Amino acid sequence: MGNDTKYKARTFRAVGTRPVRPDGIDKVTGRARYGADFSMPGQLVGRVLRSDVPHATIKKIETAKAEALPGVKAVITAKDLPDYTDGDEELYAVLDNCMARKKVLYDGHAVAAVAAVDEKTARAALKLIEVEYKIHKHVTDVDEAFKPSAPVIRKDCFTTGVKPRPKKASNVSACSEFGHGNIKKGFKEADVIIERQFKTGQTHQGYIEPHACVGSISPDGSGDLWVCTQGHFVYRQMCSQLLGMDQSRLRVTSSEIGGGFGGKTHIWIEPVALALSRKANQPVKVVMSREEVFRASGPTSATSIDVKMGVTKDGRITAGEATLRYASGPYPGSWAQLGAMTAFACYDMPNVKTTGYEVLVNRPKTTAYRAPSAPMAAFAVESVIDELAKEISMDAVDLRIKNSAQEGTQSSYGPVYGPIGIGATLEAAREHPHMKAPLGENQGRGMACGFWFNFGGQSCTSLNIAEDGSVTLTVGTIDVGGARASLSLVVAEELGVEYEQVKTVIGDTGTLGFNEMTDGSRGTFASSMSAIVSVRQAIVQLKSRAAQIWDIPVDAVEWKDGHAVATGRGAKNRQPLSVADIAASAAKTGGPLAGHAQIVADGAGVSFATHICDVEVDPDTGRSTILRYTVLQDAGKAVHPTYVEGQFQGGAAQGIGWALNEEYIYGKDGRLQNPGFLDYRIPVCSDLPMIDTQILEIPNPNHPYGVRGVGETSIVPPLAAIANAVSNATGVRMTQVPMSPPRVLEALDEHLAMSRRRKRA
Amino acid sequence: MRRYDTRDIAVQYLAPQTMTEAVQALAESKGRVHVLAGGSDLLARMKGGYLEPDVIVDIKRIKSMSVIKKRAEGFSIGAGVPCIHMGRHSALKKAWPGVVEAAGLIGSDQIQGRCTIVGNLCNASPAADSVPALFAAGAMAVIQGPKGERIINIENVVKGPGKTSLKKGEMVERIQLPVKQARSGDAYLRLTPRTEMDIAIVSASVNLTLDRAGTVTEARVALGAVAPVALLVAKAGKALIGTQLDDEALETMAAACRDACDPIDDKRGTIDYRTRVAGVLATRAAKLAWQRAGGK
Ligand SMILES: Cc1cc2nc3c(=O)[nH]c(=O)nc-3n(C[C@H](O)[C@H](O)[C@H](O)COP(=O)(O)OP(=O)(O)OC[C@H]3O[C@@H](n4cnc5c(N)ncnc54)[C@H](O)[C@@H]3O)c2cc1C
């Protein structure tokens, strides 16, 4: 027991059940407090002035008129956020993105901010700030930016990861390579080789709740931040560094979260709110508008990917090669690297090579989006695999099964896999009734696989038992996808009490040690591991208190089904003591009962999924309708199956949006044309079929209950599954997402024209 | 009449109880004056900071403007009638299924409870859903103003994107649909990438009347989102008259539709796409209208 967190097979009592979510009523009645719902006495309204040009040097910012406007309490520019980053380039990029220092680098880049008594005054003040720009040429397309002739966004950008280091600055900030074997040899062994180029549009996470926070810095230099975030400890770390404060002087309290999907792992307006508060000496609330969310926070990379794969006639993949160009916004990123690592991760590749290029563009700074970078790479690779299957007349599922990675396979990005579920999800897909359902005219079926690493990391939890025996678990990892319900189940399981007896809350940064953010699908995996250790600590205490009450040695006390049980000679006439029994006399036996844990949750366990999708394409308009969708994914152990299914469905829904309609559209002027939900089309309910799910449970050996993260993998296969379905419905290979109606119609036309030309020739 | 200011956007809000009061308020108010019907365009634009009216005149408290009436000259739909009421009016639905469907496509359930077809018309968006259907139906707009009432063809209300022919002090009181003829039917179709909560990339509406033999005697074809204003395409209508909607007639009509298109390339669609799909939707709408008119 104790700190041994390896998996042990067991039967579960609480884990695997589906109790009602603890946050449900407050959320549906509007009582739950989200980012913008927090208010302070004397609070000001903060608003940000954003650049309407994509690339320019700031020559002058004139703020005097705005400052003179009655009701304006503070106006800040980059000057009010002095550079404390001390050579840390990544942090400097964060700072520069929060408030442009010398240059604006994209449409929507913050240049100044005001705090005023009300919204109207704040808006009026923004209009009074005059910014003088020296305009530079801009580039927003990833392929254009990659060209040597492109306008160079950063004069100090010399590609890293290539030898020799280039002497000329370019928009390629880094190059990374992965793989093993000999691809030349591999392609020689192939009977069929397919090579294709793919492009994906830039998408936004599309969380419904915009970024919102209240910042308050007192004249004594200590501060508070109430904020909607995926990681308040990380927000504290970054904000305090950027403001030049000790971390412990800043307390960050998280709100409920209306979606994040990676976009709330990064700070945007928070240092601005704090700097405004520091200057105005009053609390300041900043809430982004939807337009600001689109223009200035969070999108994922637009990409351009080349894939080449070879296969033998009997279906053995002999080699795979991919070159991936990922736009990272105007700051260096490592997004292409993640694409290069994940591209072939589902397969046992004897010869594989991937190269990722990070490309700067005049678009907002790229941030993580659910399994960041993997969906685009999977789109490219899984499309080519489908084509290979067709070429050798093999079933697409069978080809994948034949080549799927297994325990012991060396992954395409290096490590050797432990027990994994790709084969199992594929077998389940093959047997699924969806695979055999009939299809009508203009309809097609597609399937695809996806991989994600998952992550664990630092976690810290406290378990406190009240005098009545009810239990509070305090965690420091934000509940984005239902972790509170799952963690209460885990505590109930481990302690042997009822689910209803346990309440899980999120502590602020003053109450616990550092916790990583809710990213890498780590929330339930890492927090539950820490919670289990907390419970085990508490059980040690509970047993020792029982021993005291009974006046027998501790080792004569066992913990069973939520009770201290006396064993051996002491057992006679001693009724087992419940948690409540022991808690009732805590004051007399040594004080409060608690269990505290701080761990690094290693061994998150990689995750795989297979998706199946049916689509109908209107041949005259190019419009696609998703008819049926099935997700099969390995969850290790589904703690609360309803939430797991919700994660599967959510990822699929987001993937469907990405595949069909979502994309950032830039004008020639470098400005974002569609910063709103009307023209940036995430799917609405009626666009989606009921998404079927099948949970597989292949225990993760590194978690006491076998849990794996489940949140991200589900967004990896959809682009490819849908593209394969559309291609099967139309007979035309789609190589660009989103497959919006105009784009599909154009592809159909081109195909028709080409086959006519062929006939004539 | 109530008057009060909102805090953040200083705007005078008037809520007249009668038509006369409303016209008076519109005529006498200074600055930028806007009628407020459902507000699903107006309030959204105000909140977005795109529009800062000085006075808004809410017409939803005027009882006479909030009803659908069957009159001798046909159905009358008041400017305060939310679209959801049109969908629940079975006689109206039976007579003008195309118009009701077009109105029913606006927004979502929440929007439906507020939005009006007159607001849809007067907002003067080239993509407004109900407008092509009203064109095809041959609707009239009844306008009230300081100089009294005037009744004009629906095609003459909108002048360009965001522009109407209404003069200072004028508002649309109601929409008048003609008496539904025997063996007639209308239909409206739009193309949106999403199923709802979306804006038409292209739309088409067709209204047909047949004789006993099933030959088209009257035809009106209208298009949306393919020009600065919705279009009534006379040539397209003509192509169907005297036919029984054979393939050749349909193709002539579709070609006339494509010819009439004068769209823009923008984030929502290309010129080519819009032009081409205009023909597709018009053909499909014609077939549907024909069916509804009893064509076999
Ligand atoms: C989420 C959402 C989805 C939408 N989806 C669609 C859609 O699918 N299709 C579509 O076509 N539209 C859509 N719209 C736009 C809008 O809902 C429609 O145009 C609606 O019909 C407007 O009606 P309203 O009564 O709300 O107009 P209001 O907003 O009240 O008014 C619109 C304009 O018309 C003027 N006006 C209103 N009534 C009169 C009158 N009687 N006389 C003179 N001027 C008048 C107003 O001053 C204002 O300028 C959507 C809007 C939203 C917010």
C-alpha cells in the first residue's frame, strides 16, 4: 500500500458507477460561478486596445487623451509591464503576446489597455488612444511563410535543429526529426507507394466561456487573481514572474470553467488585469469579447503536410515518411514536433522518418488544442493508409490491424510500448455493427485511428475528514471534464465509504502545493493517483486512532470496507469502527484526521482510439451530413463511464467541426474575417448524429486502478475518418480540411474535368 | 409611454402602445432612430458596438401589430409577430408553406420567439431568409408614416445592404400576402453549411400556379444572397410558364437564375459557388413548389 501506485487487479464497488454529477444543478440553474461572475467592491472595467494591422512597428502610443477622460483610472502599455523575463525566451513571448512591446505581430495583438469606472467609459477611452505604426509586409499562410522569399517576421529567427545553423533569418524557427530504420530500403520493398500533400485550416478550441478574470493588487504588493483557467498554479507562476512578484504573494482562485480544450493553459488578459489594478490601485475585471477570443487567444496550428507510404501486396507497411509544417503564430513553438512524433504512432513501422518545421506567421500565438498537433498528422497519414488499402484491395481495417503497434513495438517517436489498446480498438471496430450497416446513394463510410501520449506530472491533494465522518478532498488540478465526480468515486472506493459522503473541491493556490494544469488528459489520472495516496495516509491515521480507542497495538487493526477492524486476540467484543465513529472522537485521539499527498504521477500510459463515420455528400452542393458516428477507445479503467463517454463524444464533435467547416479565414489585408460563431462554424446539436461510444478497458500498469487519460485522443481520428468517408462517398480523395461545401464541390468538379480529359486523351 | 435610459449605452427607449404613438415617436425623435421589433439584429449590433442609436422605439406593445389576420385580400402578418407564431398558424402554413418555412429557418428556437419577418426585411441583409420567399409570394408591405399609409411591393422596400426606402418617421406596419390561389404552391430552400444558426450562402424561393392539366400558369422565382439585395428573377419565372417542369424548362430556369446572380467572393462562399448553387436550389425549390401545387 502506501506510495506504491502500480496497478493491482480488483473488483470495484464505486468506481465504474454513474452517479449524478456534483456540479450539475448549479451549472444548469446558472448558480455556478464562472470567470466573469466574480466581482469585488470598487472594481473597474478593463478593456484592451488591439491592433488592426497584422505586422507593424509601434512608433508611438499617445495615451494622454484617454487618461484625461473622466472615469478613466489607468491606461497601460508595454511600459507598465517591465521585462522581468531574464532571458527566458518562452516567457518573453508570453509577455510580448500579452502586450506588444515593439512590434504588433498579428491582427488583434494587444497594444494598450484601460481601466475605467464602467464599460462605456472604457470603450470611449480606447478610441482616444492613438497608435502610430510603421507597417511591414505580412504573411498569414503557412506555405507562403515557409518560402525563402516570404517577409521575415523575426529578424532573430534562425532555424534550430538543422546543421549547420542557417546564417539567414527565416520564418522557420525549428526543425525536428524522428524515426528509425531505413526508409529508402523500406520504399524499395514496397509494391505500392502513395505520396500526397495535405492542408488543414486553423481552428479555435471554441470554448463557450470567454477568458475572464478579476485582478487585484494591493499597495502592500500582494495580489489576488480570480480567473477561469485550466491551471491556476501555472497562471500564478507566470503572472507573478511577469509582474515581478514572489509567487506566494499572488493567490489565484479558479472559477468554474466553460470549456478550455487547451486554450486556458496560457495567460492572455491576466497580467493585463493585474498591471491595470496595480496602476489604478483598484480591482480590475477584464472579460474578452467573442471577437477578442478569436482574434487574440488560443488557435491551433494551420498545417501543410506531405506523406509518403509504401506497402507490400499482402499488406505489410514497409516505410512511412512525413514532412510537417505547422504554423505557430508569430512566436516559436514546438507544434510540428508533436505532429512529427504522433504521425505514425499507431503503427509498427519498420522504417519511418518524420520531419517537423515550426513556421512563424502573422496570426495569433498558437496554443494547445486537445491532443495538440495530432489530429492534422493523423488526417494525413490515415488518409494515405486508406488509399494504400484500396490500391492493394485490402479492407482498410484489416490493413491497420495487420500493422498496428503492440506491446513491445518501438514507437515511431522512440520509446517501446507497454500494453496498449490500438489493436483492441481496431478488432472491436471490425466487429461493430456499424461496420456492416447498409449505405445509400451518395453515402460513404470511413474509419481512422488516433494516438495521444497523455501526461501525469506533479499533483498535490489533501483529504480532510470532518467530525461527522464526511470527507472533503481538495485538489489543485482544475475540474474541466468532470474530475470532481470521478475523484469522489475514487475516494469512496479507496476509503470504503459512500460516494455521497465525499465532496471534492478545487483549492486555491494558497491551499496546496504545485499542481500541473489540466492538460495532457492528466486530470483524473494524476489527481486520482494522488487522492488514493491521500486516502492511504488517512487510513494509516484512522487505524492508529482505532488502536488508541481500543487500546490495542496498531498492527492488530485492519482497514476493511470503510471500517477499522480489530484482529487477533483484540477482535473479541470489538465492533468495527466506521470513519464517522473514529472521527467523532478525533479531538481526544490526536486532532483532525487528514491525508496529504504530493506526487509526480508518472506512467500516464498512451492512449488509442478508432472511429467510424458515415457521411452523405450532396453532389450538387458539396454539403456533407454526418449520418452515423462511432468512437471506440481504450480508457484503461473508466472511473465514471458517463463522463468518459462524454469525452469521447466531445472530441468527435469538435473533430467533426474541424473536418467540415471550422477555419480561420484571413483577408488579403491580414485581418481575420470571421471572428465570431456565425462565420466560424462549430457544429450545433442538429449537425451531429448521436455519437455512439464503446469503452475498452486495458488497464494502465502504472495506475492503482489502471486509469488512463481519456480526454484528448478522441479528437485525433475524426478529420481522417470523415475525410475517408467523404472520399468513399464521392470517389474523390479529399486532401484539405475543412471540407466545406464550396471546397468539396470544387474537388468534385476538378475530378470530373480530369476524368473527362482522360477519356478524351 | 415609457421612457428610460440604459446605463452603458445611453439610448432613449420608447414603448408606444398604439401605432399613432409609434409613428409620432419615430417622426419627432432626433438623431438615429430605430424601430425595435424582436431585436435579434438590432440589439446584437448595439452590443457589438456596430450601431449606437439615440432612440429606439419598441413596437411589441402595440397589440394591433402583433397579430396574424386572414382578410379578404389575403393574410396579414403584423410587424410585431414573432416567427414562431407563423409556424404555429396552421391556415397560414397551409396557404404559404414556403414563406412559413423561410421564416422558421431564422436562427434557433430562442431567436424564433423574438424575430420578425419585418425585422428580417428592414435589416436589409442580402441573405435574409424570409425575403426571397416574400418576393416569390408577391407580398406587399404596408407602411405607416407621418403622411399616412402607403402600400408598396415587397421588392421596393430594400434598396441595398443595410438600406431601405423608408423615410424619416416611417415604419412597416404589416406584410400583406395575396389570396392563395387554387393549385398553387411555394417553397424556399437555402444552403447553409450548418443545419441551423447560420446564414444563407445562397437561397431560392419559387411560387407556382398550375392549371387543371398541370401546366404552370404563373411562376415567381426569387434568389437570396447572390446580389446586394434579394432578386426576383422574371426570366426564370417565365421559363417555367407553359411547361410542366420538364428538364429543359428547369435548366432554362436555372440558367436564368445563374445569369441573374451578381454575388461577391467572401468568407462565406465564392462567386462561382454561389452562382452555381443558385441554379441547383431554384430547381429543387421549383420541384417542391410544383408538388405542393398538386403537380404530378
Ligand atoms: C443567433 C442569430 C441567428 C440568426 N439567424 C438568422 C437566420 O438564420 N436567417 C436570417 O435571415 N436571419 C438570422 N438572424 C438575424 C435576425 O434574427 C433576423 O434578421 C430577424 O428576422 C430580425 O428580426 P427582429 O424582429 O429581431 O429585428 P430587429 O432586430 O428588431 O430589427 C432589425 C432591423 O429592422 C428594423 N425594423 C424592425 N422592425 C421594423 C419595422 N416594423 N419598420 C421599420 N424598421 C423595422 C430595426 O430598426 C432594425 O434596423 C439571426 C440572428 C441571430 C442573433
